[in-house]
Amino acid sequence: MDTDRIVADLHAHTTISDGTMTADELVDVARETGLDWVAITDHDRVHPDVGAPVVDRDGVRVVRGIELRVDAGFERLDLLGYGVEHTDALDGEIERLQTDRQRRGAAILDCVEERIGVDLGVEPRPGLGRPHIARAIDESAAPYDYADAFDELIGRDGPCYVAREVTELERGVELLRNACAVVGLAHPFRYDNVDAALDVARDLDAVERFYPYGRAVDDAKVERVAAESNLLLTGGTDAHERTLSEAGLTAEAFAPVRERLPDPVSDAA
């Protein structure tokens, strides 16, 4: 038995937010990669094609999840919810956030198209994010690639950046606690104030320990906080392209997380 094999990738996105894979494609890639479990954690959305908190699709267990951005006051953070049950409160907040995303997307598109003189052919819709717009800019006749689009146009300091509404931290935690089997903090070393972000994690169920930052980070700090606050350790690729298992959990690491998740139901979709 390969004890180092990643069996669970608990952070992945699909086309209903800013990923490039459909849910079916993501499950296929998970199967090809040798994963037993994969979590669909789209931004501020619960995937409509995952029919239960955990479903079994031909041997791949798919966890219905969400990545919810919250305003912690000092910074905006991302919370991961796993094993989502629909509640009126969470569904209502998602609808509010998606309406704002559509408004914001339209404003960014108008600004970009006027500035570069190109029709990007993108329609504002729920789930639309800046990565979609950056890809459209990259594929257009404008002299910007994907990175340039963020650096020169739609990044936080760019001329076409438009802020979006996010949920307040306490409200977000409450919504997810009432709907999810596990609530954790995503990618702690992506925040400006890592210590403050980890302090938020102390009051959750979990913290993301395994993540492809592409640079050295102090994993021991995350493990120390998790041990002090009795947190589960999660992990995943944060997949937006057709790649999984860049990070995730071995069978041993996944076992305590698995205990908190509902049993899978069969889903032939």
C-alpha cells in the first residue's frame, strides 16, 4: 500500500465559478489521477449538479462544498465549507452575492472594452469572475495576455477594478456552521496578516495545511495552531485548470476529516 498517495483533494473549482472544468470533467480527472475523494468548492456557490452533501460517482466520492469570501475587518478571507446542506439562509446569501457578481462583472467588462476598444463577447452572469474576463482579454486581439490583464487592467490597483460585496465574517461562519459538516480556513499563507488569519481559524473546525503555494511557507505554524485549537487539517490543489492532486491528503491524514463527513449516496449523474 502506498502510504504517500494522495486520496483526497478537497479544494477544486468548476465552470460555475472560475474553473475550466465542468463537474463531470472534474470527476473524470479525479478518477484518472487516482483520487478516492474530491471536493467541489466553487466561489460563493454550491454546485447544482452535486445532489447531496457527499455523492459517489463510480467510485469517486464527491464532496459538495463552497469557498465563501468573508470580510474579517483586517482583511478578506476565504472559508471552505464541506458537506453542504442547503439552508434558506445560505441559499439567500449566495443569491445576493451572485447578483452582485453579475453587476460587478458588467461594470468591469464595460470599463475594459471601452479602454482597449475590443468587444470581449462575455455576457455578465452569476458566477462571473475576473479570471473569466482575463481569459477573454488574453484570447482577444488586445495586446494583453492573462497576467497582463490583471497587472494592467483588472487587478486590485488596476483602472478597471471594481470591488464586490462579501459576507461579514461572523455571518459567514454562522451560515456555514448551520449548513456544513466541516468549516475551515483556506490557504492561510495567501493572506497579508497570516497570524490574524490563523487566529480566525482557531474558532473554526479546520485549517488548510496542504496547499501548492509555489514557495516555502511555515507549515509548522499551521500544525501548531491546529494542535492547540483541535483543528482538522485539510488540503487541496485549488484547481482551476485540469490538474488535481498537486496537494491533498493521504489516507492517514484524511481519516479524521472523513469521520466528520456524511456517508456518500449513489449518484449516477
